[in-house]
Amino acid sequence: MKKTVLFPVLIVSILLALLMSCNRPTAGTPTITVIPRDTGQRAFPERWVTVSELVELMQQDNVVVVDFSEQPNQVIPGAIWIARDSLYRDFEGNVFDIEIKEVHEAVLGAHGIDNSTTVITYCDNNSLWGTRIAWNLLAYGHKDVRILEGGTRAWLAAGGTVGNTPAAPRPARTYVGRTNVSNVRADFRDVMNAHLSPDWVILDVRTQGEWDAGRIPSAIPFRYPDDFLDLSTGMHFPRLYYEDLFRDIPRDAKIIVHCSGGTRTSMVYFILIDIMGWPQRVLNYNGSWPNWVWAGGPVER
């Protein structure tokens, strides 16, 4: 009698173990240390995911994690890699100008991404370039794009492993971009008008050396990464820190952010939008300083 009872119990135990193994993270993370961060006061905390949230999200069928590092040398297991030069072009002085919509559609679709995909981006530089491809996705109307806060550094700090072989993309899908560029990007004419308008503020987030070499008149200097990230961890500061950082900028001002190629500006763009919830319009001048000089904009020294 005991054998009769034990046998089905053993079968159920085996089935449960198999089921649990199917739901385990496939990202090479036997133990993930939860590193707390301040999210309670963020305007839109869902944009930035933690390592533990990433592990959970990677188990969903419609999630694609994109490594946007320069080279796929420290790829999170399960993430695909997209080459940066596939999404940028040399145009009007800017070597990192955003590619046209049709190119984005082709690249994303070829990597198994369609309009309904949840895309999580990161890179090996505190997710700086992760913010750039995330901004590209917003420019072409993608609805669900998120960023791993701290990038590869945060992943490793939490006990995750990395490799140099990206995951193979899913089968190709059809991606249809929606032109949203004018809602997130400033061009030369926008910046030219803004630097003469009291309604706009231009933030320059380049280095001190870049600033000293020449700047857009009326621009206000901030320094990336020092002013924007906790350099000891690569993570963001609490929202109150940014409120104090931008305390001299009126909350009714519209903002254009520029650097030297539209990448540092992407990080600051998301800080203003997602962490601070800036109430007015925020635009990324992705042509930035090279385009300003190429187009003959006035330079102050």
C-alpha cells in the first residue's frame, strides 16, 4: 500500500521540478543580488529596469533584450547584439545621425523585432548607448522600450555572467515604423530659433574642454557623466538630486539637449522625461555640435 501511495507522489514531484526548471531564468544567473534603487519618486519608473526585473522579463516570449555595445564582448546570455553602424549615417556633419525610417524597419525586423515587442536595451557603458537606441525606437514610434539601468556593470555587480556570443535573433518579423521624430528631436532650425527664444533652454552636456573650445550662445553647461550618474555604481541619483541640479531652470521652459553626437543627450533626455517628468517639451538635438558647426550656427567662446 505504501508503494502505491509513494509512486504517484514521486511522479508529481518530478513533474513539479521539471515545471520549475522551465521557468528559471535562461540568462546565466544562478543567483541575482537585488541592488535597490530609488524608483518611488520617479515620474515613469517602468522605463528603467533593474537586473532582477530583467531576469523576470526575459522569461516572456515577446521580450527582446538588445546589447548595443560597440562590440559583443560582454553580452548578457539571451541578449541579441545590433551593430551601431546599422542604425546611423553620416549626414550634414553628424556621423551618428539617425537613419531613415525604412532602414530602421529593415534592421529591427531582421532581428526578430516587431511593433508589439517589448525591447530592453543596454550597453557596457552604464547603458549610455542603450539610451541612444531606445531614443531611436521612440523616434519611430515604438510603444514599449525599456533600459537596463547601469547596463552590463549592474548585471555583473548583481552576480550575472556575460559572454562574447550573442543570442541568435528570432525569425525575421515585419516592423512598421511610425514617424515620431519631430516629437523627440530638434534640428538645426529648431536650435537656431530656441537660442533666441525666452521660452526655450538649451542644455550643453559635453565636457569642459568641449565647452571651452566653442559653444552655442545662451546654452547652459552641465557635464556628463559627472552631473548625471553616480560614478561609483553607474546608476542614477534620486529624483530630488535632479530637481536640485535643474533648480535654476524654470519648470515652464521647453528644453533642447545637445552634446557632440546625440548619445549623451539621449541619457539626459530620459532623465528629464522619465525621472523628473519634465512638464514641458524636451527634444534631443541629435545632430548636436557637429551639425551646428556644419550648418554655420553662431559660436561663442
